[in-house]
Amino acid sequence: MIGYIARRILVAIPTLLVIITLAFFMMRFAPGGPFDLERPMPEQTRQNLLASYGMDQPVAKQYLDYLVDLAQFDLGPSLKFRDKSVSQIIAEGFPVSATVGLLSMGLAVFIGTILGSIAALRQNTAVDYGVVGFATVGIVIPPFVVGPILALVIGIYLGWLPSGGLDPRHGMTVERMILPVITLALPQIAIISRLMRASMIEVIRSNFIRTARAKGLSPFAVISRHALRAAILPLVSYLGPATAALLTGSIVIEQVFSLPGVGRQFVFAALQRDYTVVMGVVILYAGLIIALNLVADLLYAVLNPKVKFD
């Protein structure tokens, strides 16, 4: 297994390099720049700013300099927040995004697994049709529609929960996380329930389940000890990239609920052409996808003894 992990890490290095290269040059060649304001500044001032950040050099040299700094784990300074580095901005936003993302994924896995299993065990009944219908609606309606509706109805009209943002005294409280977590979890619940339903239907028709039933095991034991463990395997492969997406924060959800997470910082940085912050978030997202996919593959091997790492 150690050799497999080492090979995956070696493959991840050129993959990250390609992502960094594409993102760097796409940002540099995009129209506009970090110092292009509505009111043009004096040209000399602009040139001094460019020089202070090394942006007066050829793009190729800027790219090589960035790679050298990155090799030293230096993501550089923010071009808009002059008193902050990119690492500080990510460190401030990532805990918010990670907290909401992990809670959303945990809720989605718990509810989605239960709904999918129930639908499979009650196939072609009203319960099954209800779960499939809910899953279809959950996939079709995007979070940027559900989020404002929940904030408007539950947060403003009914006043049951805060509609987002940080508490001035206590920061990110439990009450303020409920609506963002539910909004992020709903489409994942829909996807996971469909995956679990399809996988469970296939598993309960397999020979080893028939053998378990023939041995006289109770229906609960057959499902909990045998069917569930086999049915969850396709879900494990999906959870890697899905968790990475939720950990880095939903851009729209953080905007809707005024959460100071990584996603919101990414939107602001992209609009303001804050190249270094955009690059930092891209690297974070790519690294999380690679790492969590590796974790998912290792977990898959733990759950499925037939998988062997050469």
C-alpha cells in the first residue's frame, strides 16, 4: 500500500503543475488587471505598483518566480488586501467553508444512505417512487435557487433562524449554520440516495445475499452486515471529489448567506483580478481533490477485500 500511495503522490505532482500552469496563464491573459480602476491612477503610480509585485517582468519570468515561491510554500501577497498574504486569507476562510462543507456532507451521507436503502428495499412501491421523485427534484433545482428561498421564508418571513452571516459577538454560531448546511446538503442527499438505491438493488439480487438468507439470517442482519457494506462501495468513489467541492465552499451559497469562506473570497478575488488569491484557492481545491480521491481509493480497498494494491 505504501508503494501505491507513493506512486499516486508522484502522479499528483505533474497534475498539480499542469493545473497551476493553466490557471496562471489564464489569469494573466484575461482582460483587465488588479490595478485597473474606474478612476485611472497616474501611470507612474501604476508602474510602481506593478514593479513592487514583480508584475512588470515578462510573464514567463513571473511564472518561474511564482513556482520558486510556491516550492517554498509561499503563496505570495494579496494584490487587493495589502496587509494580508494569500495564506492568511485562506486560513481565515477555510475553517468556515470546511465546517459547513463537512456538516453538509455528513448530513447528506446519513440521510441519503437511509433513503436510498429504503427505496431499494421497497422497490416499485409508493415509498420508492417518493424517494426517486424527491431525488429528481433535489438534483434539478440548484442550490442558488433553494438558498434564497430558505433564507427568505425561514430566515426573514418566519424568523425561525438567522439568514446567514456572522454573529458580531460569537462568530459562526450553530443557528447561523443550519440554513447553509441544509442548502448544500439537499442536492447531495438527492444524488447519494439515487446512487445508494441503484447499488442496493443490485446487491440484494446477488448470490451472496441469497446465501446469507438461506443460512437463516434475519432480514436486518442480511442488510446491515452484508448488503449495506457492499452497496456503499460505489458511494465511496463519489465522496472524494464531492467532499472536496464542499470543503472549499460553495461560491453561491457563501454569497447568499454572507459567509466569509473560501468560496466568497474566490469570487471577490476573481472580480478584482487578485491573481494570487485566485491561484491560492485553485491550488487548495486541486490539492483537496487529489488527496480526497486517494483517501476514497484507500477506503474502497478497506471495505472491499478483493481490491489489492500492487
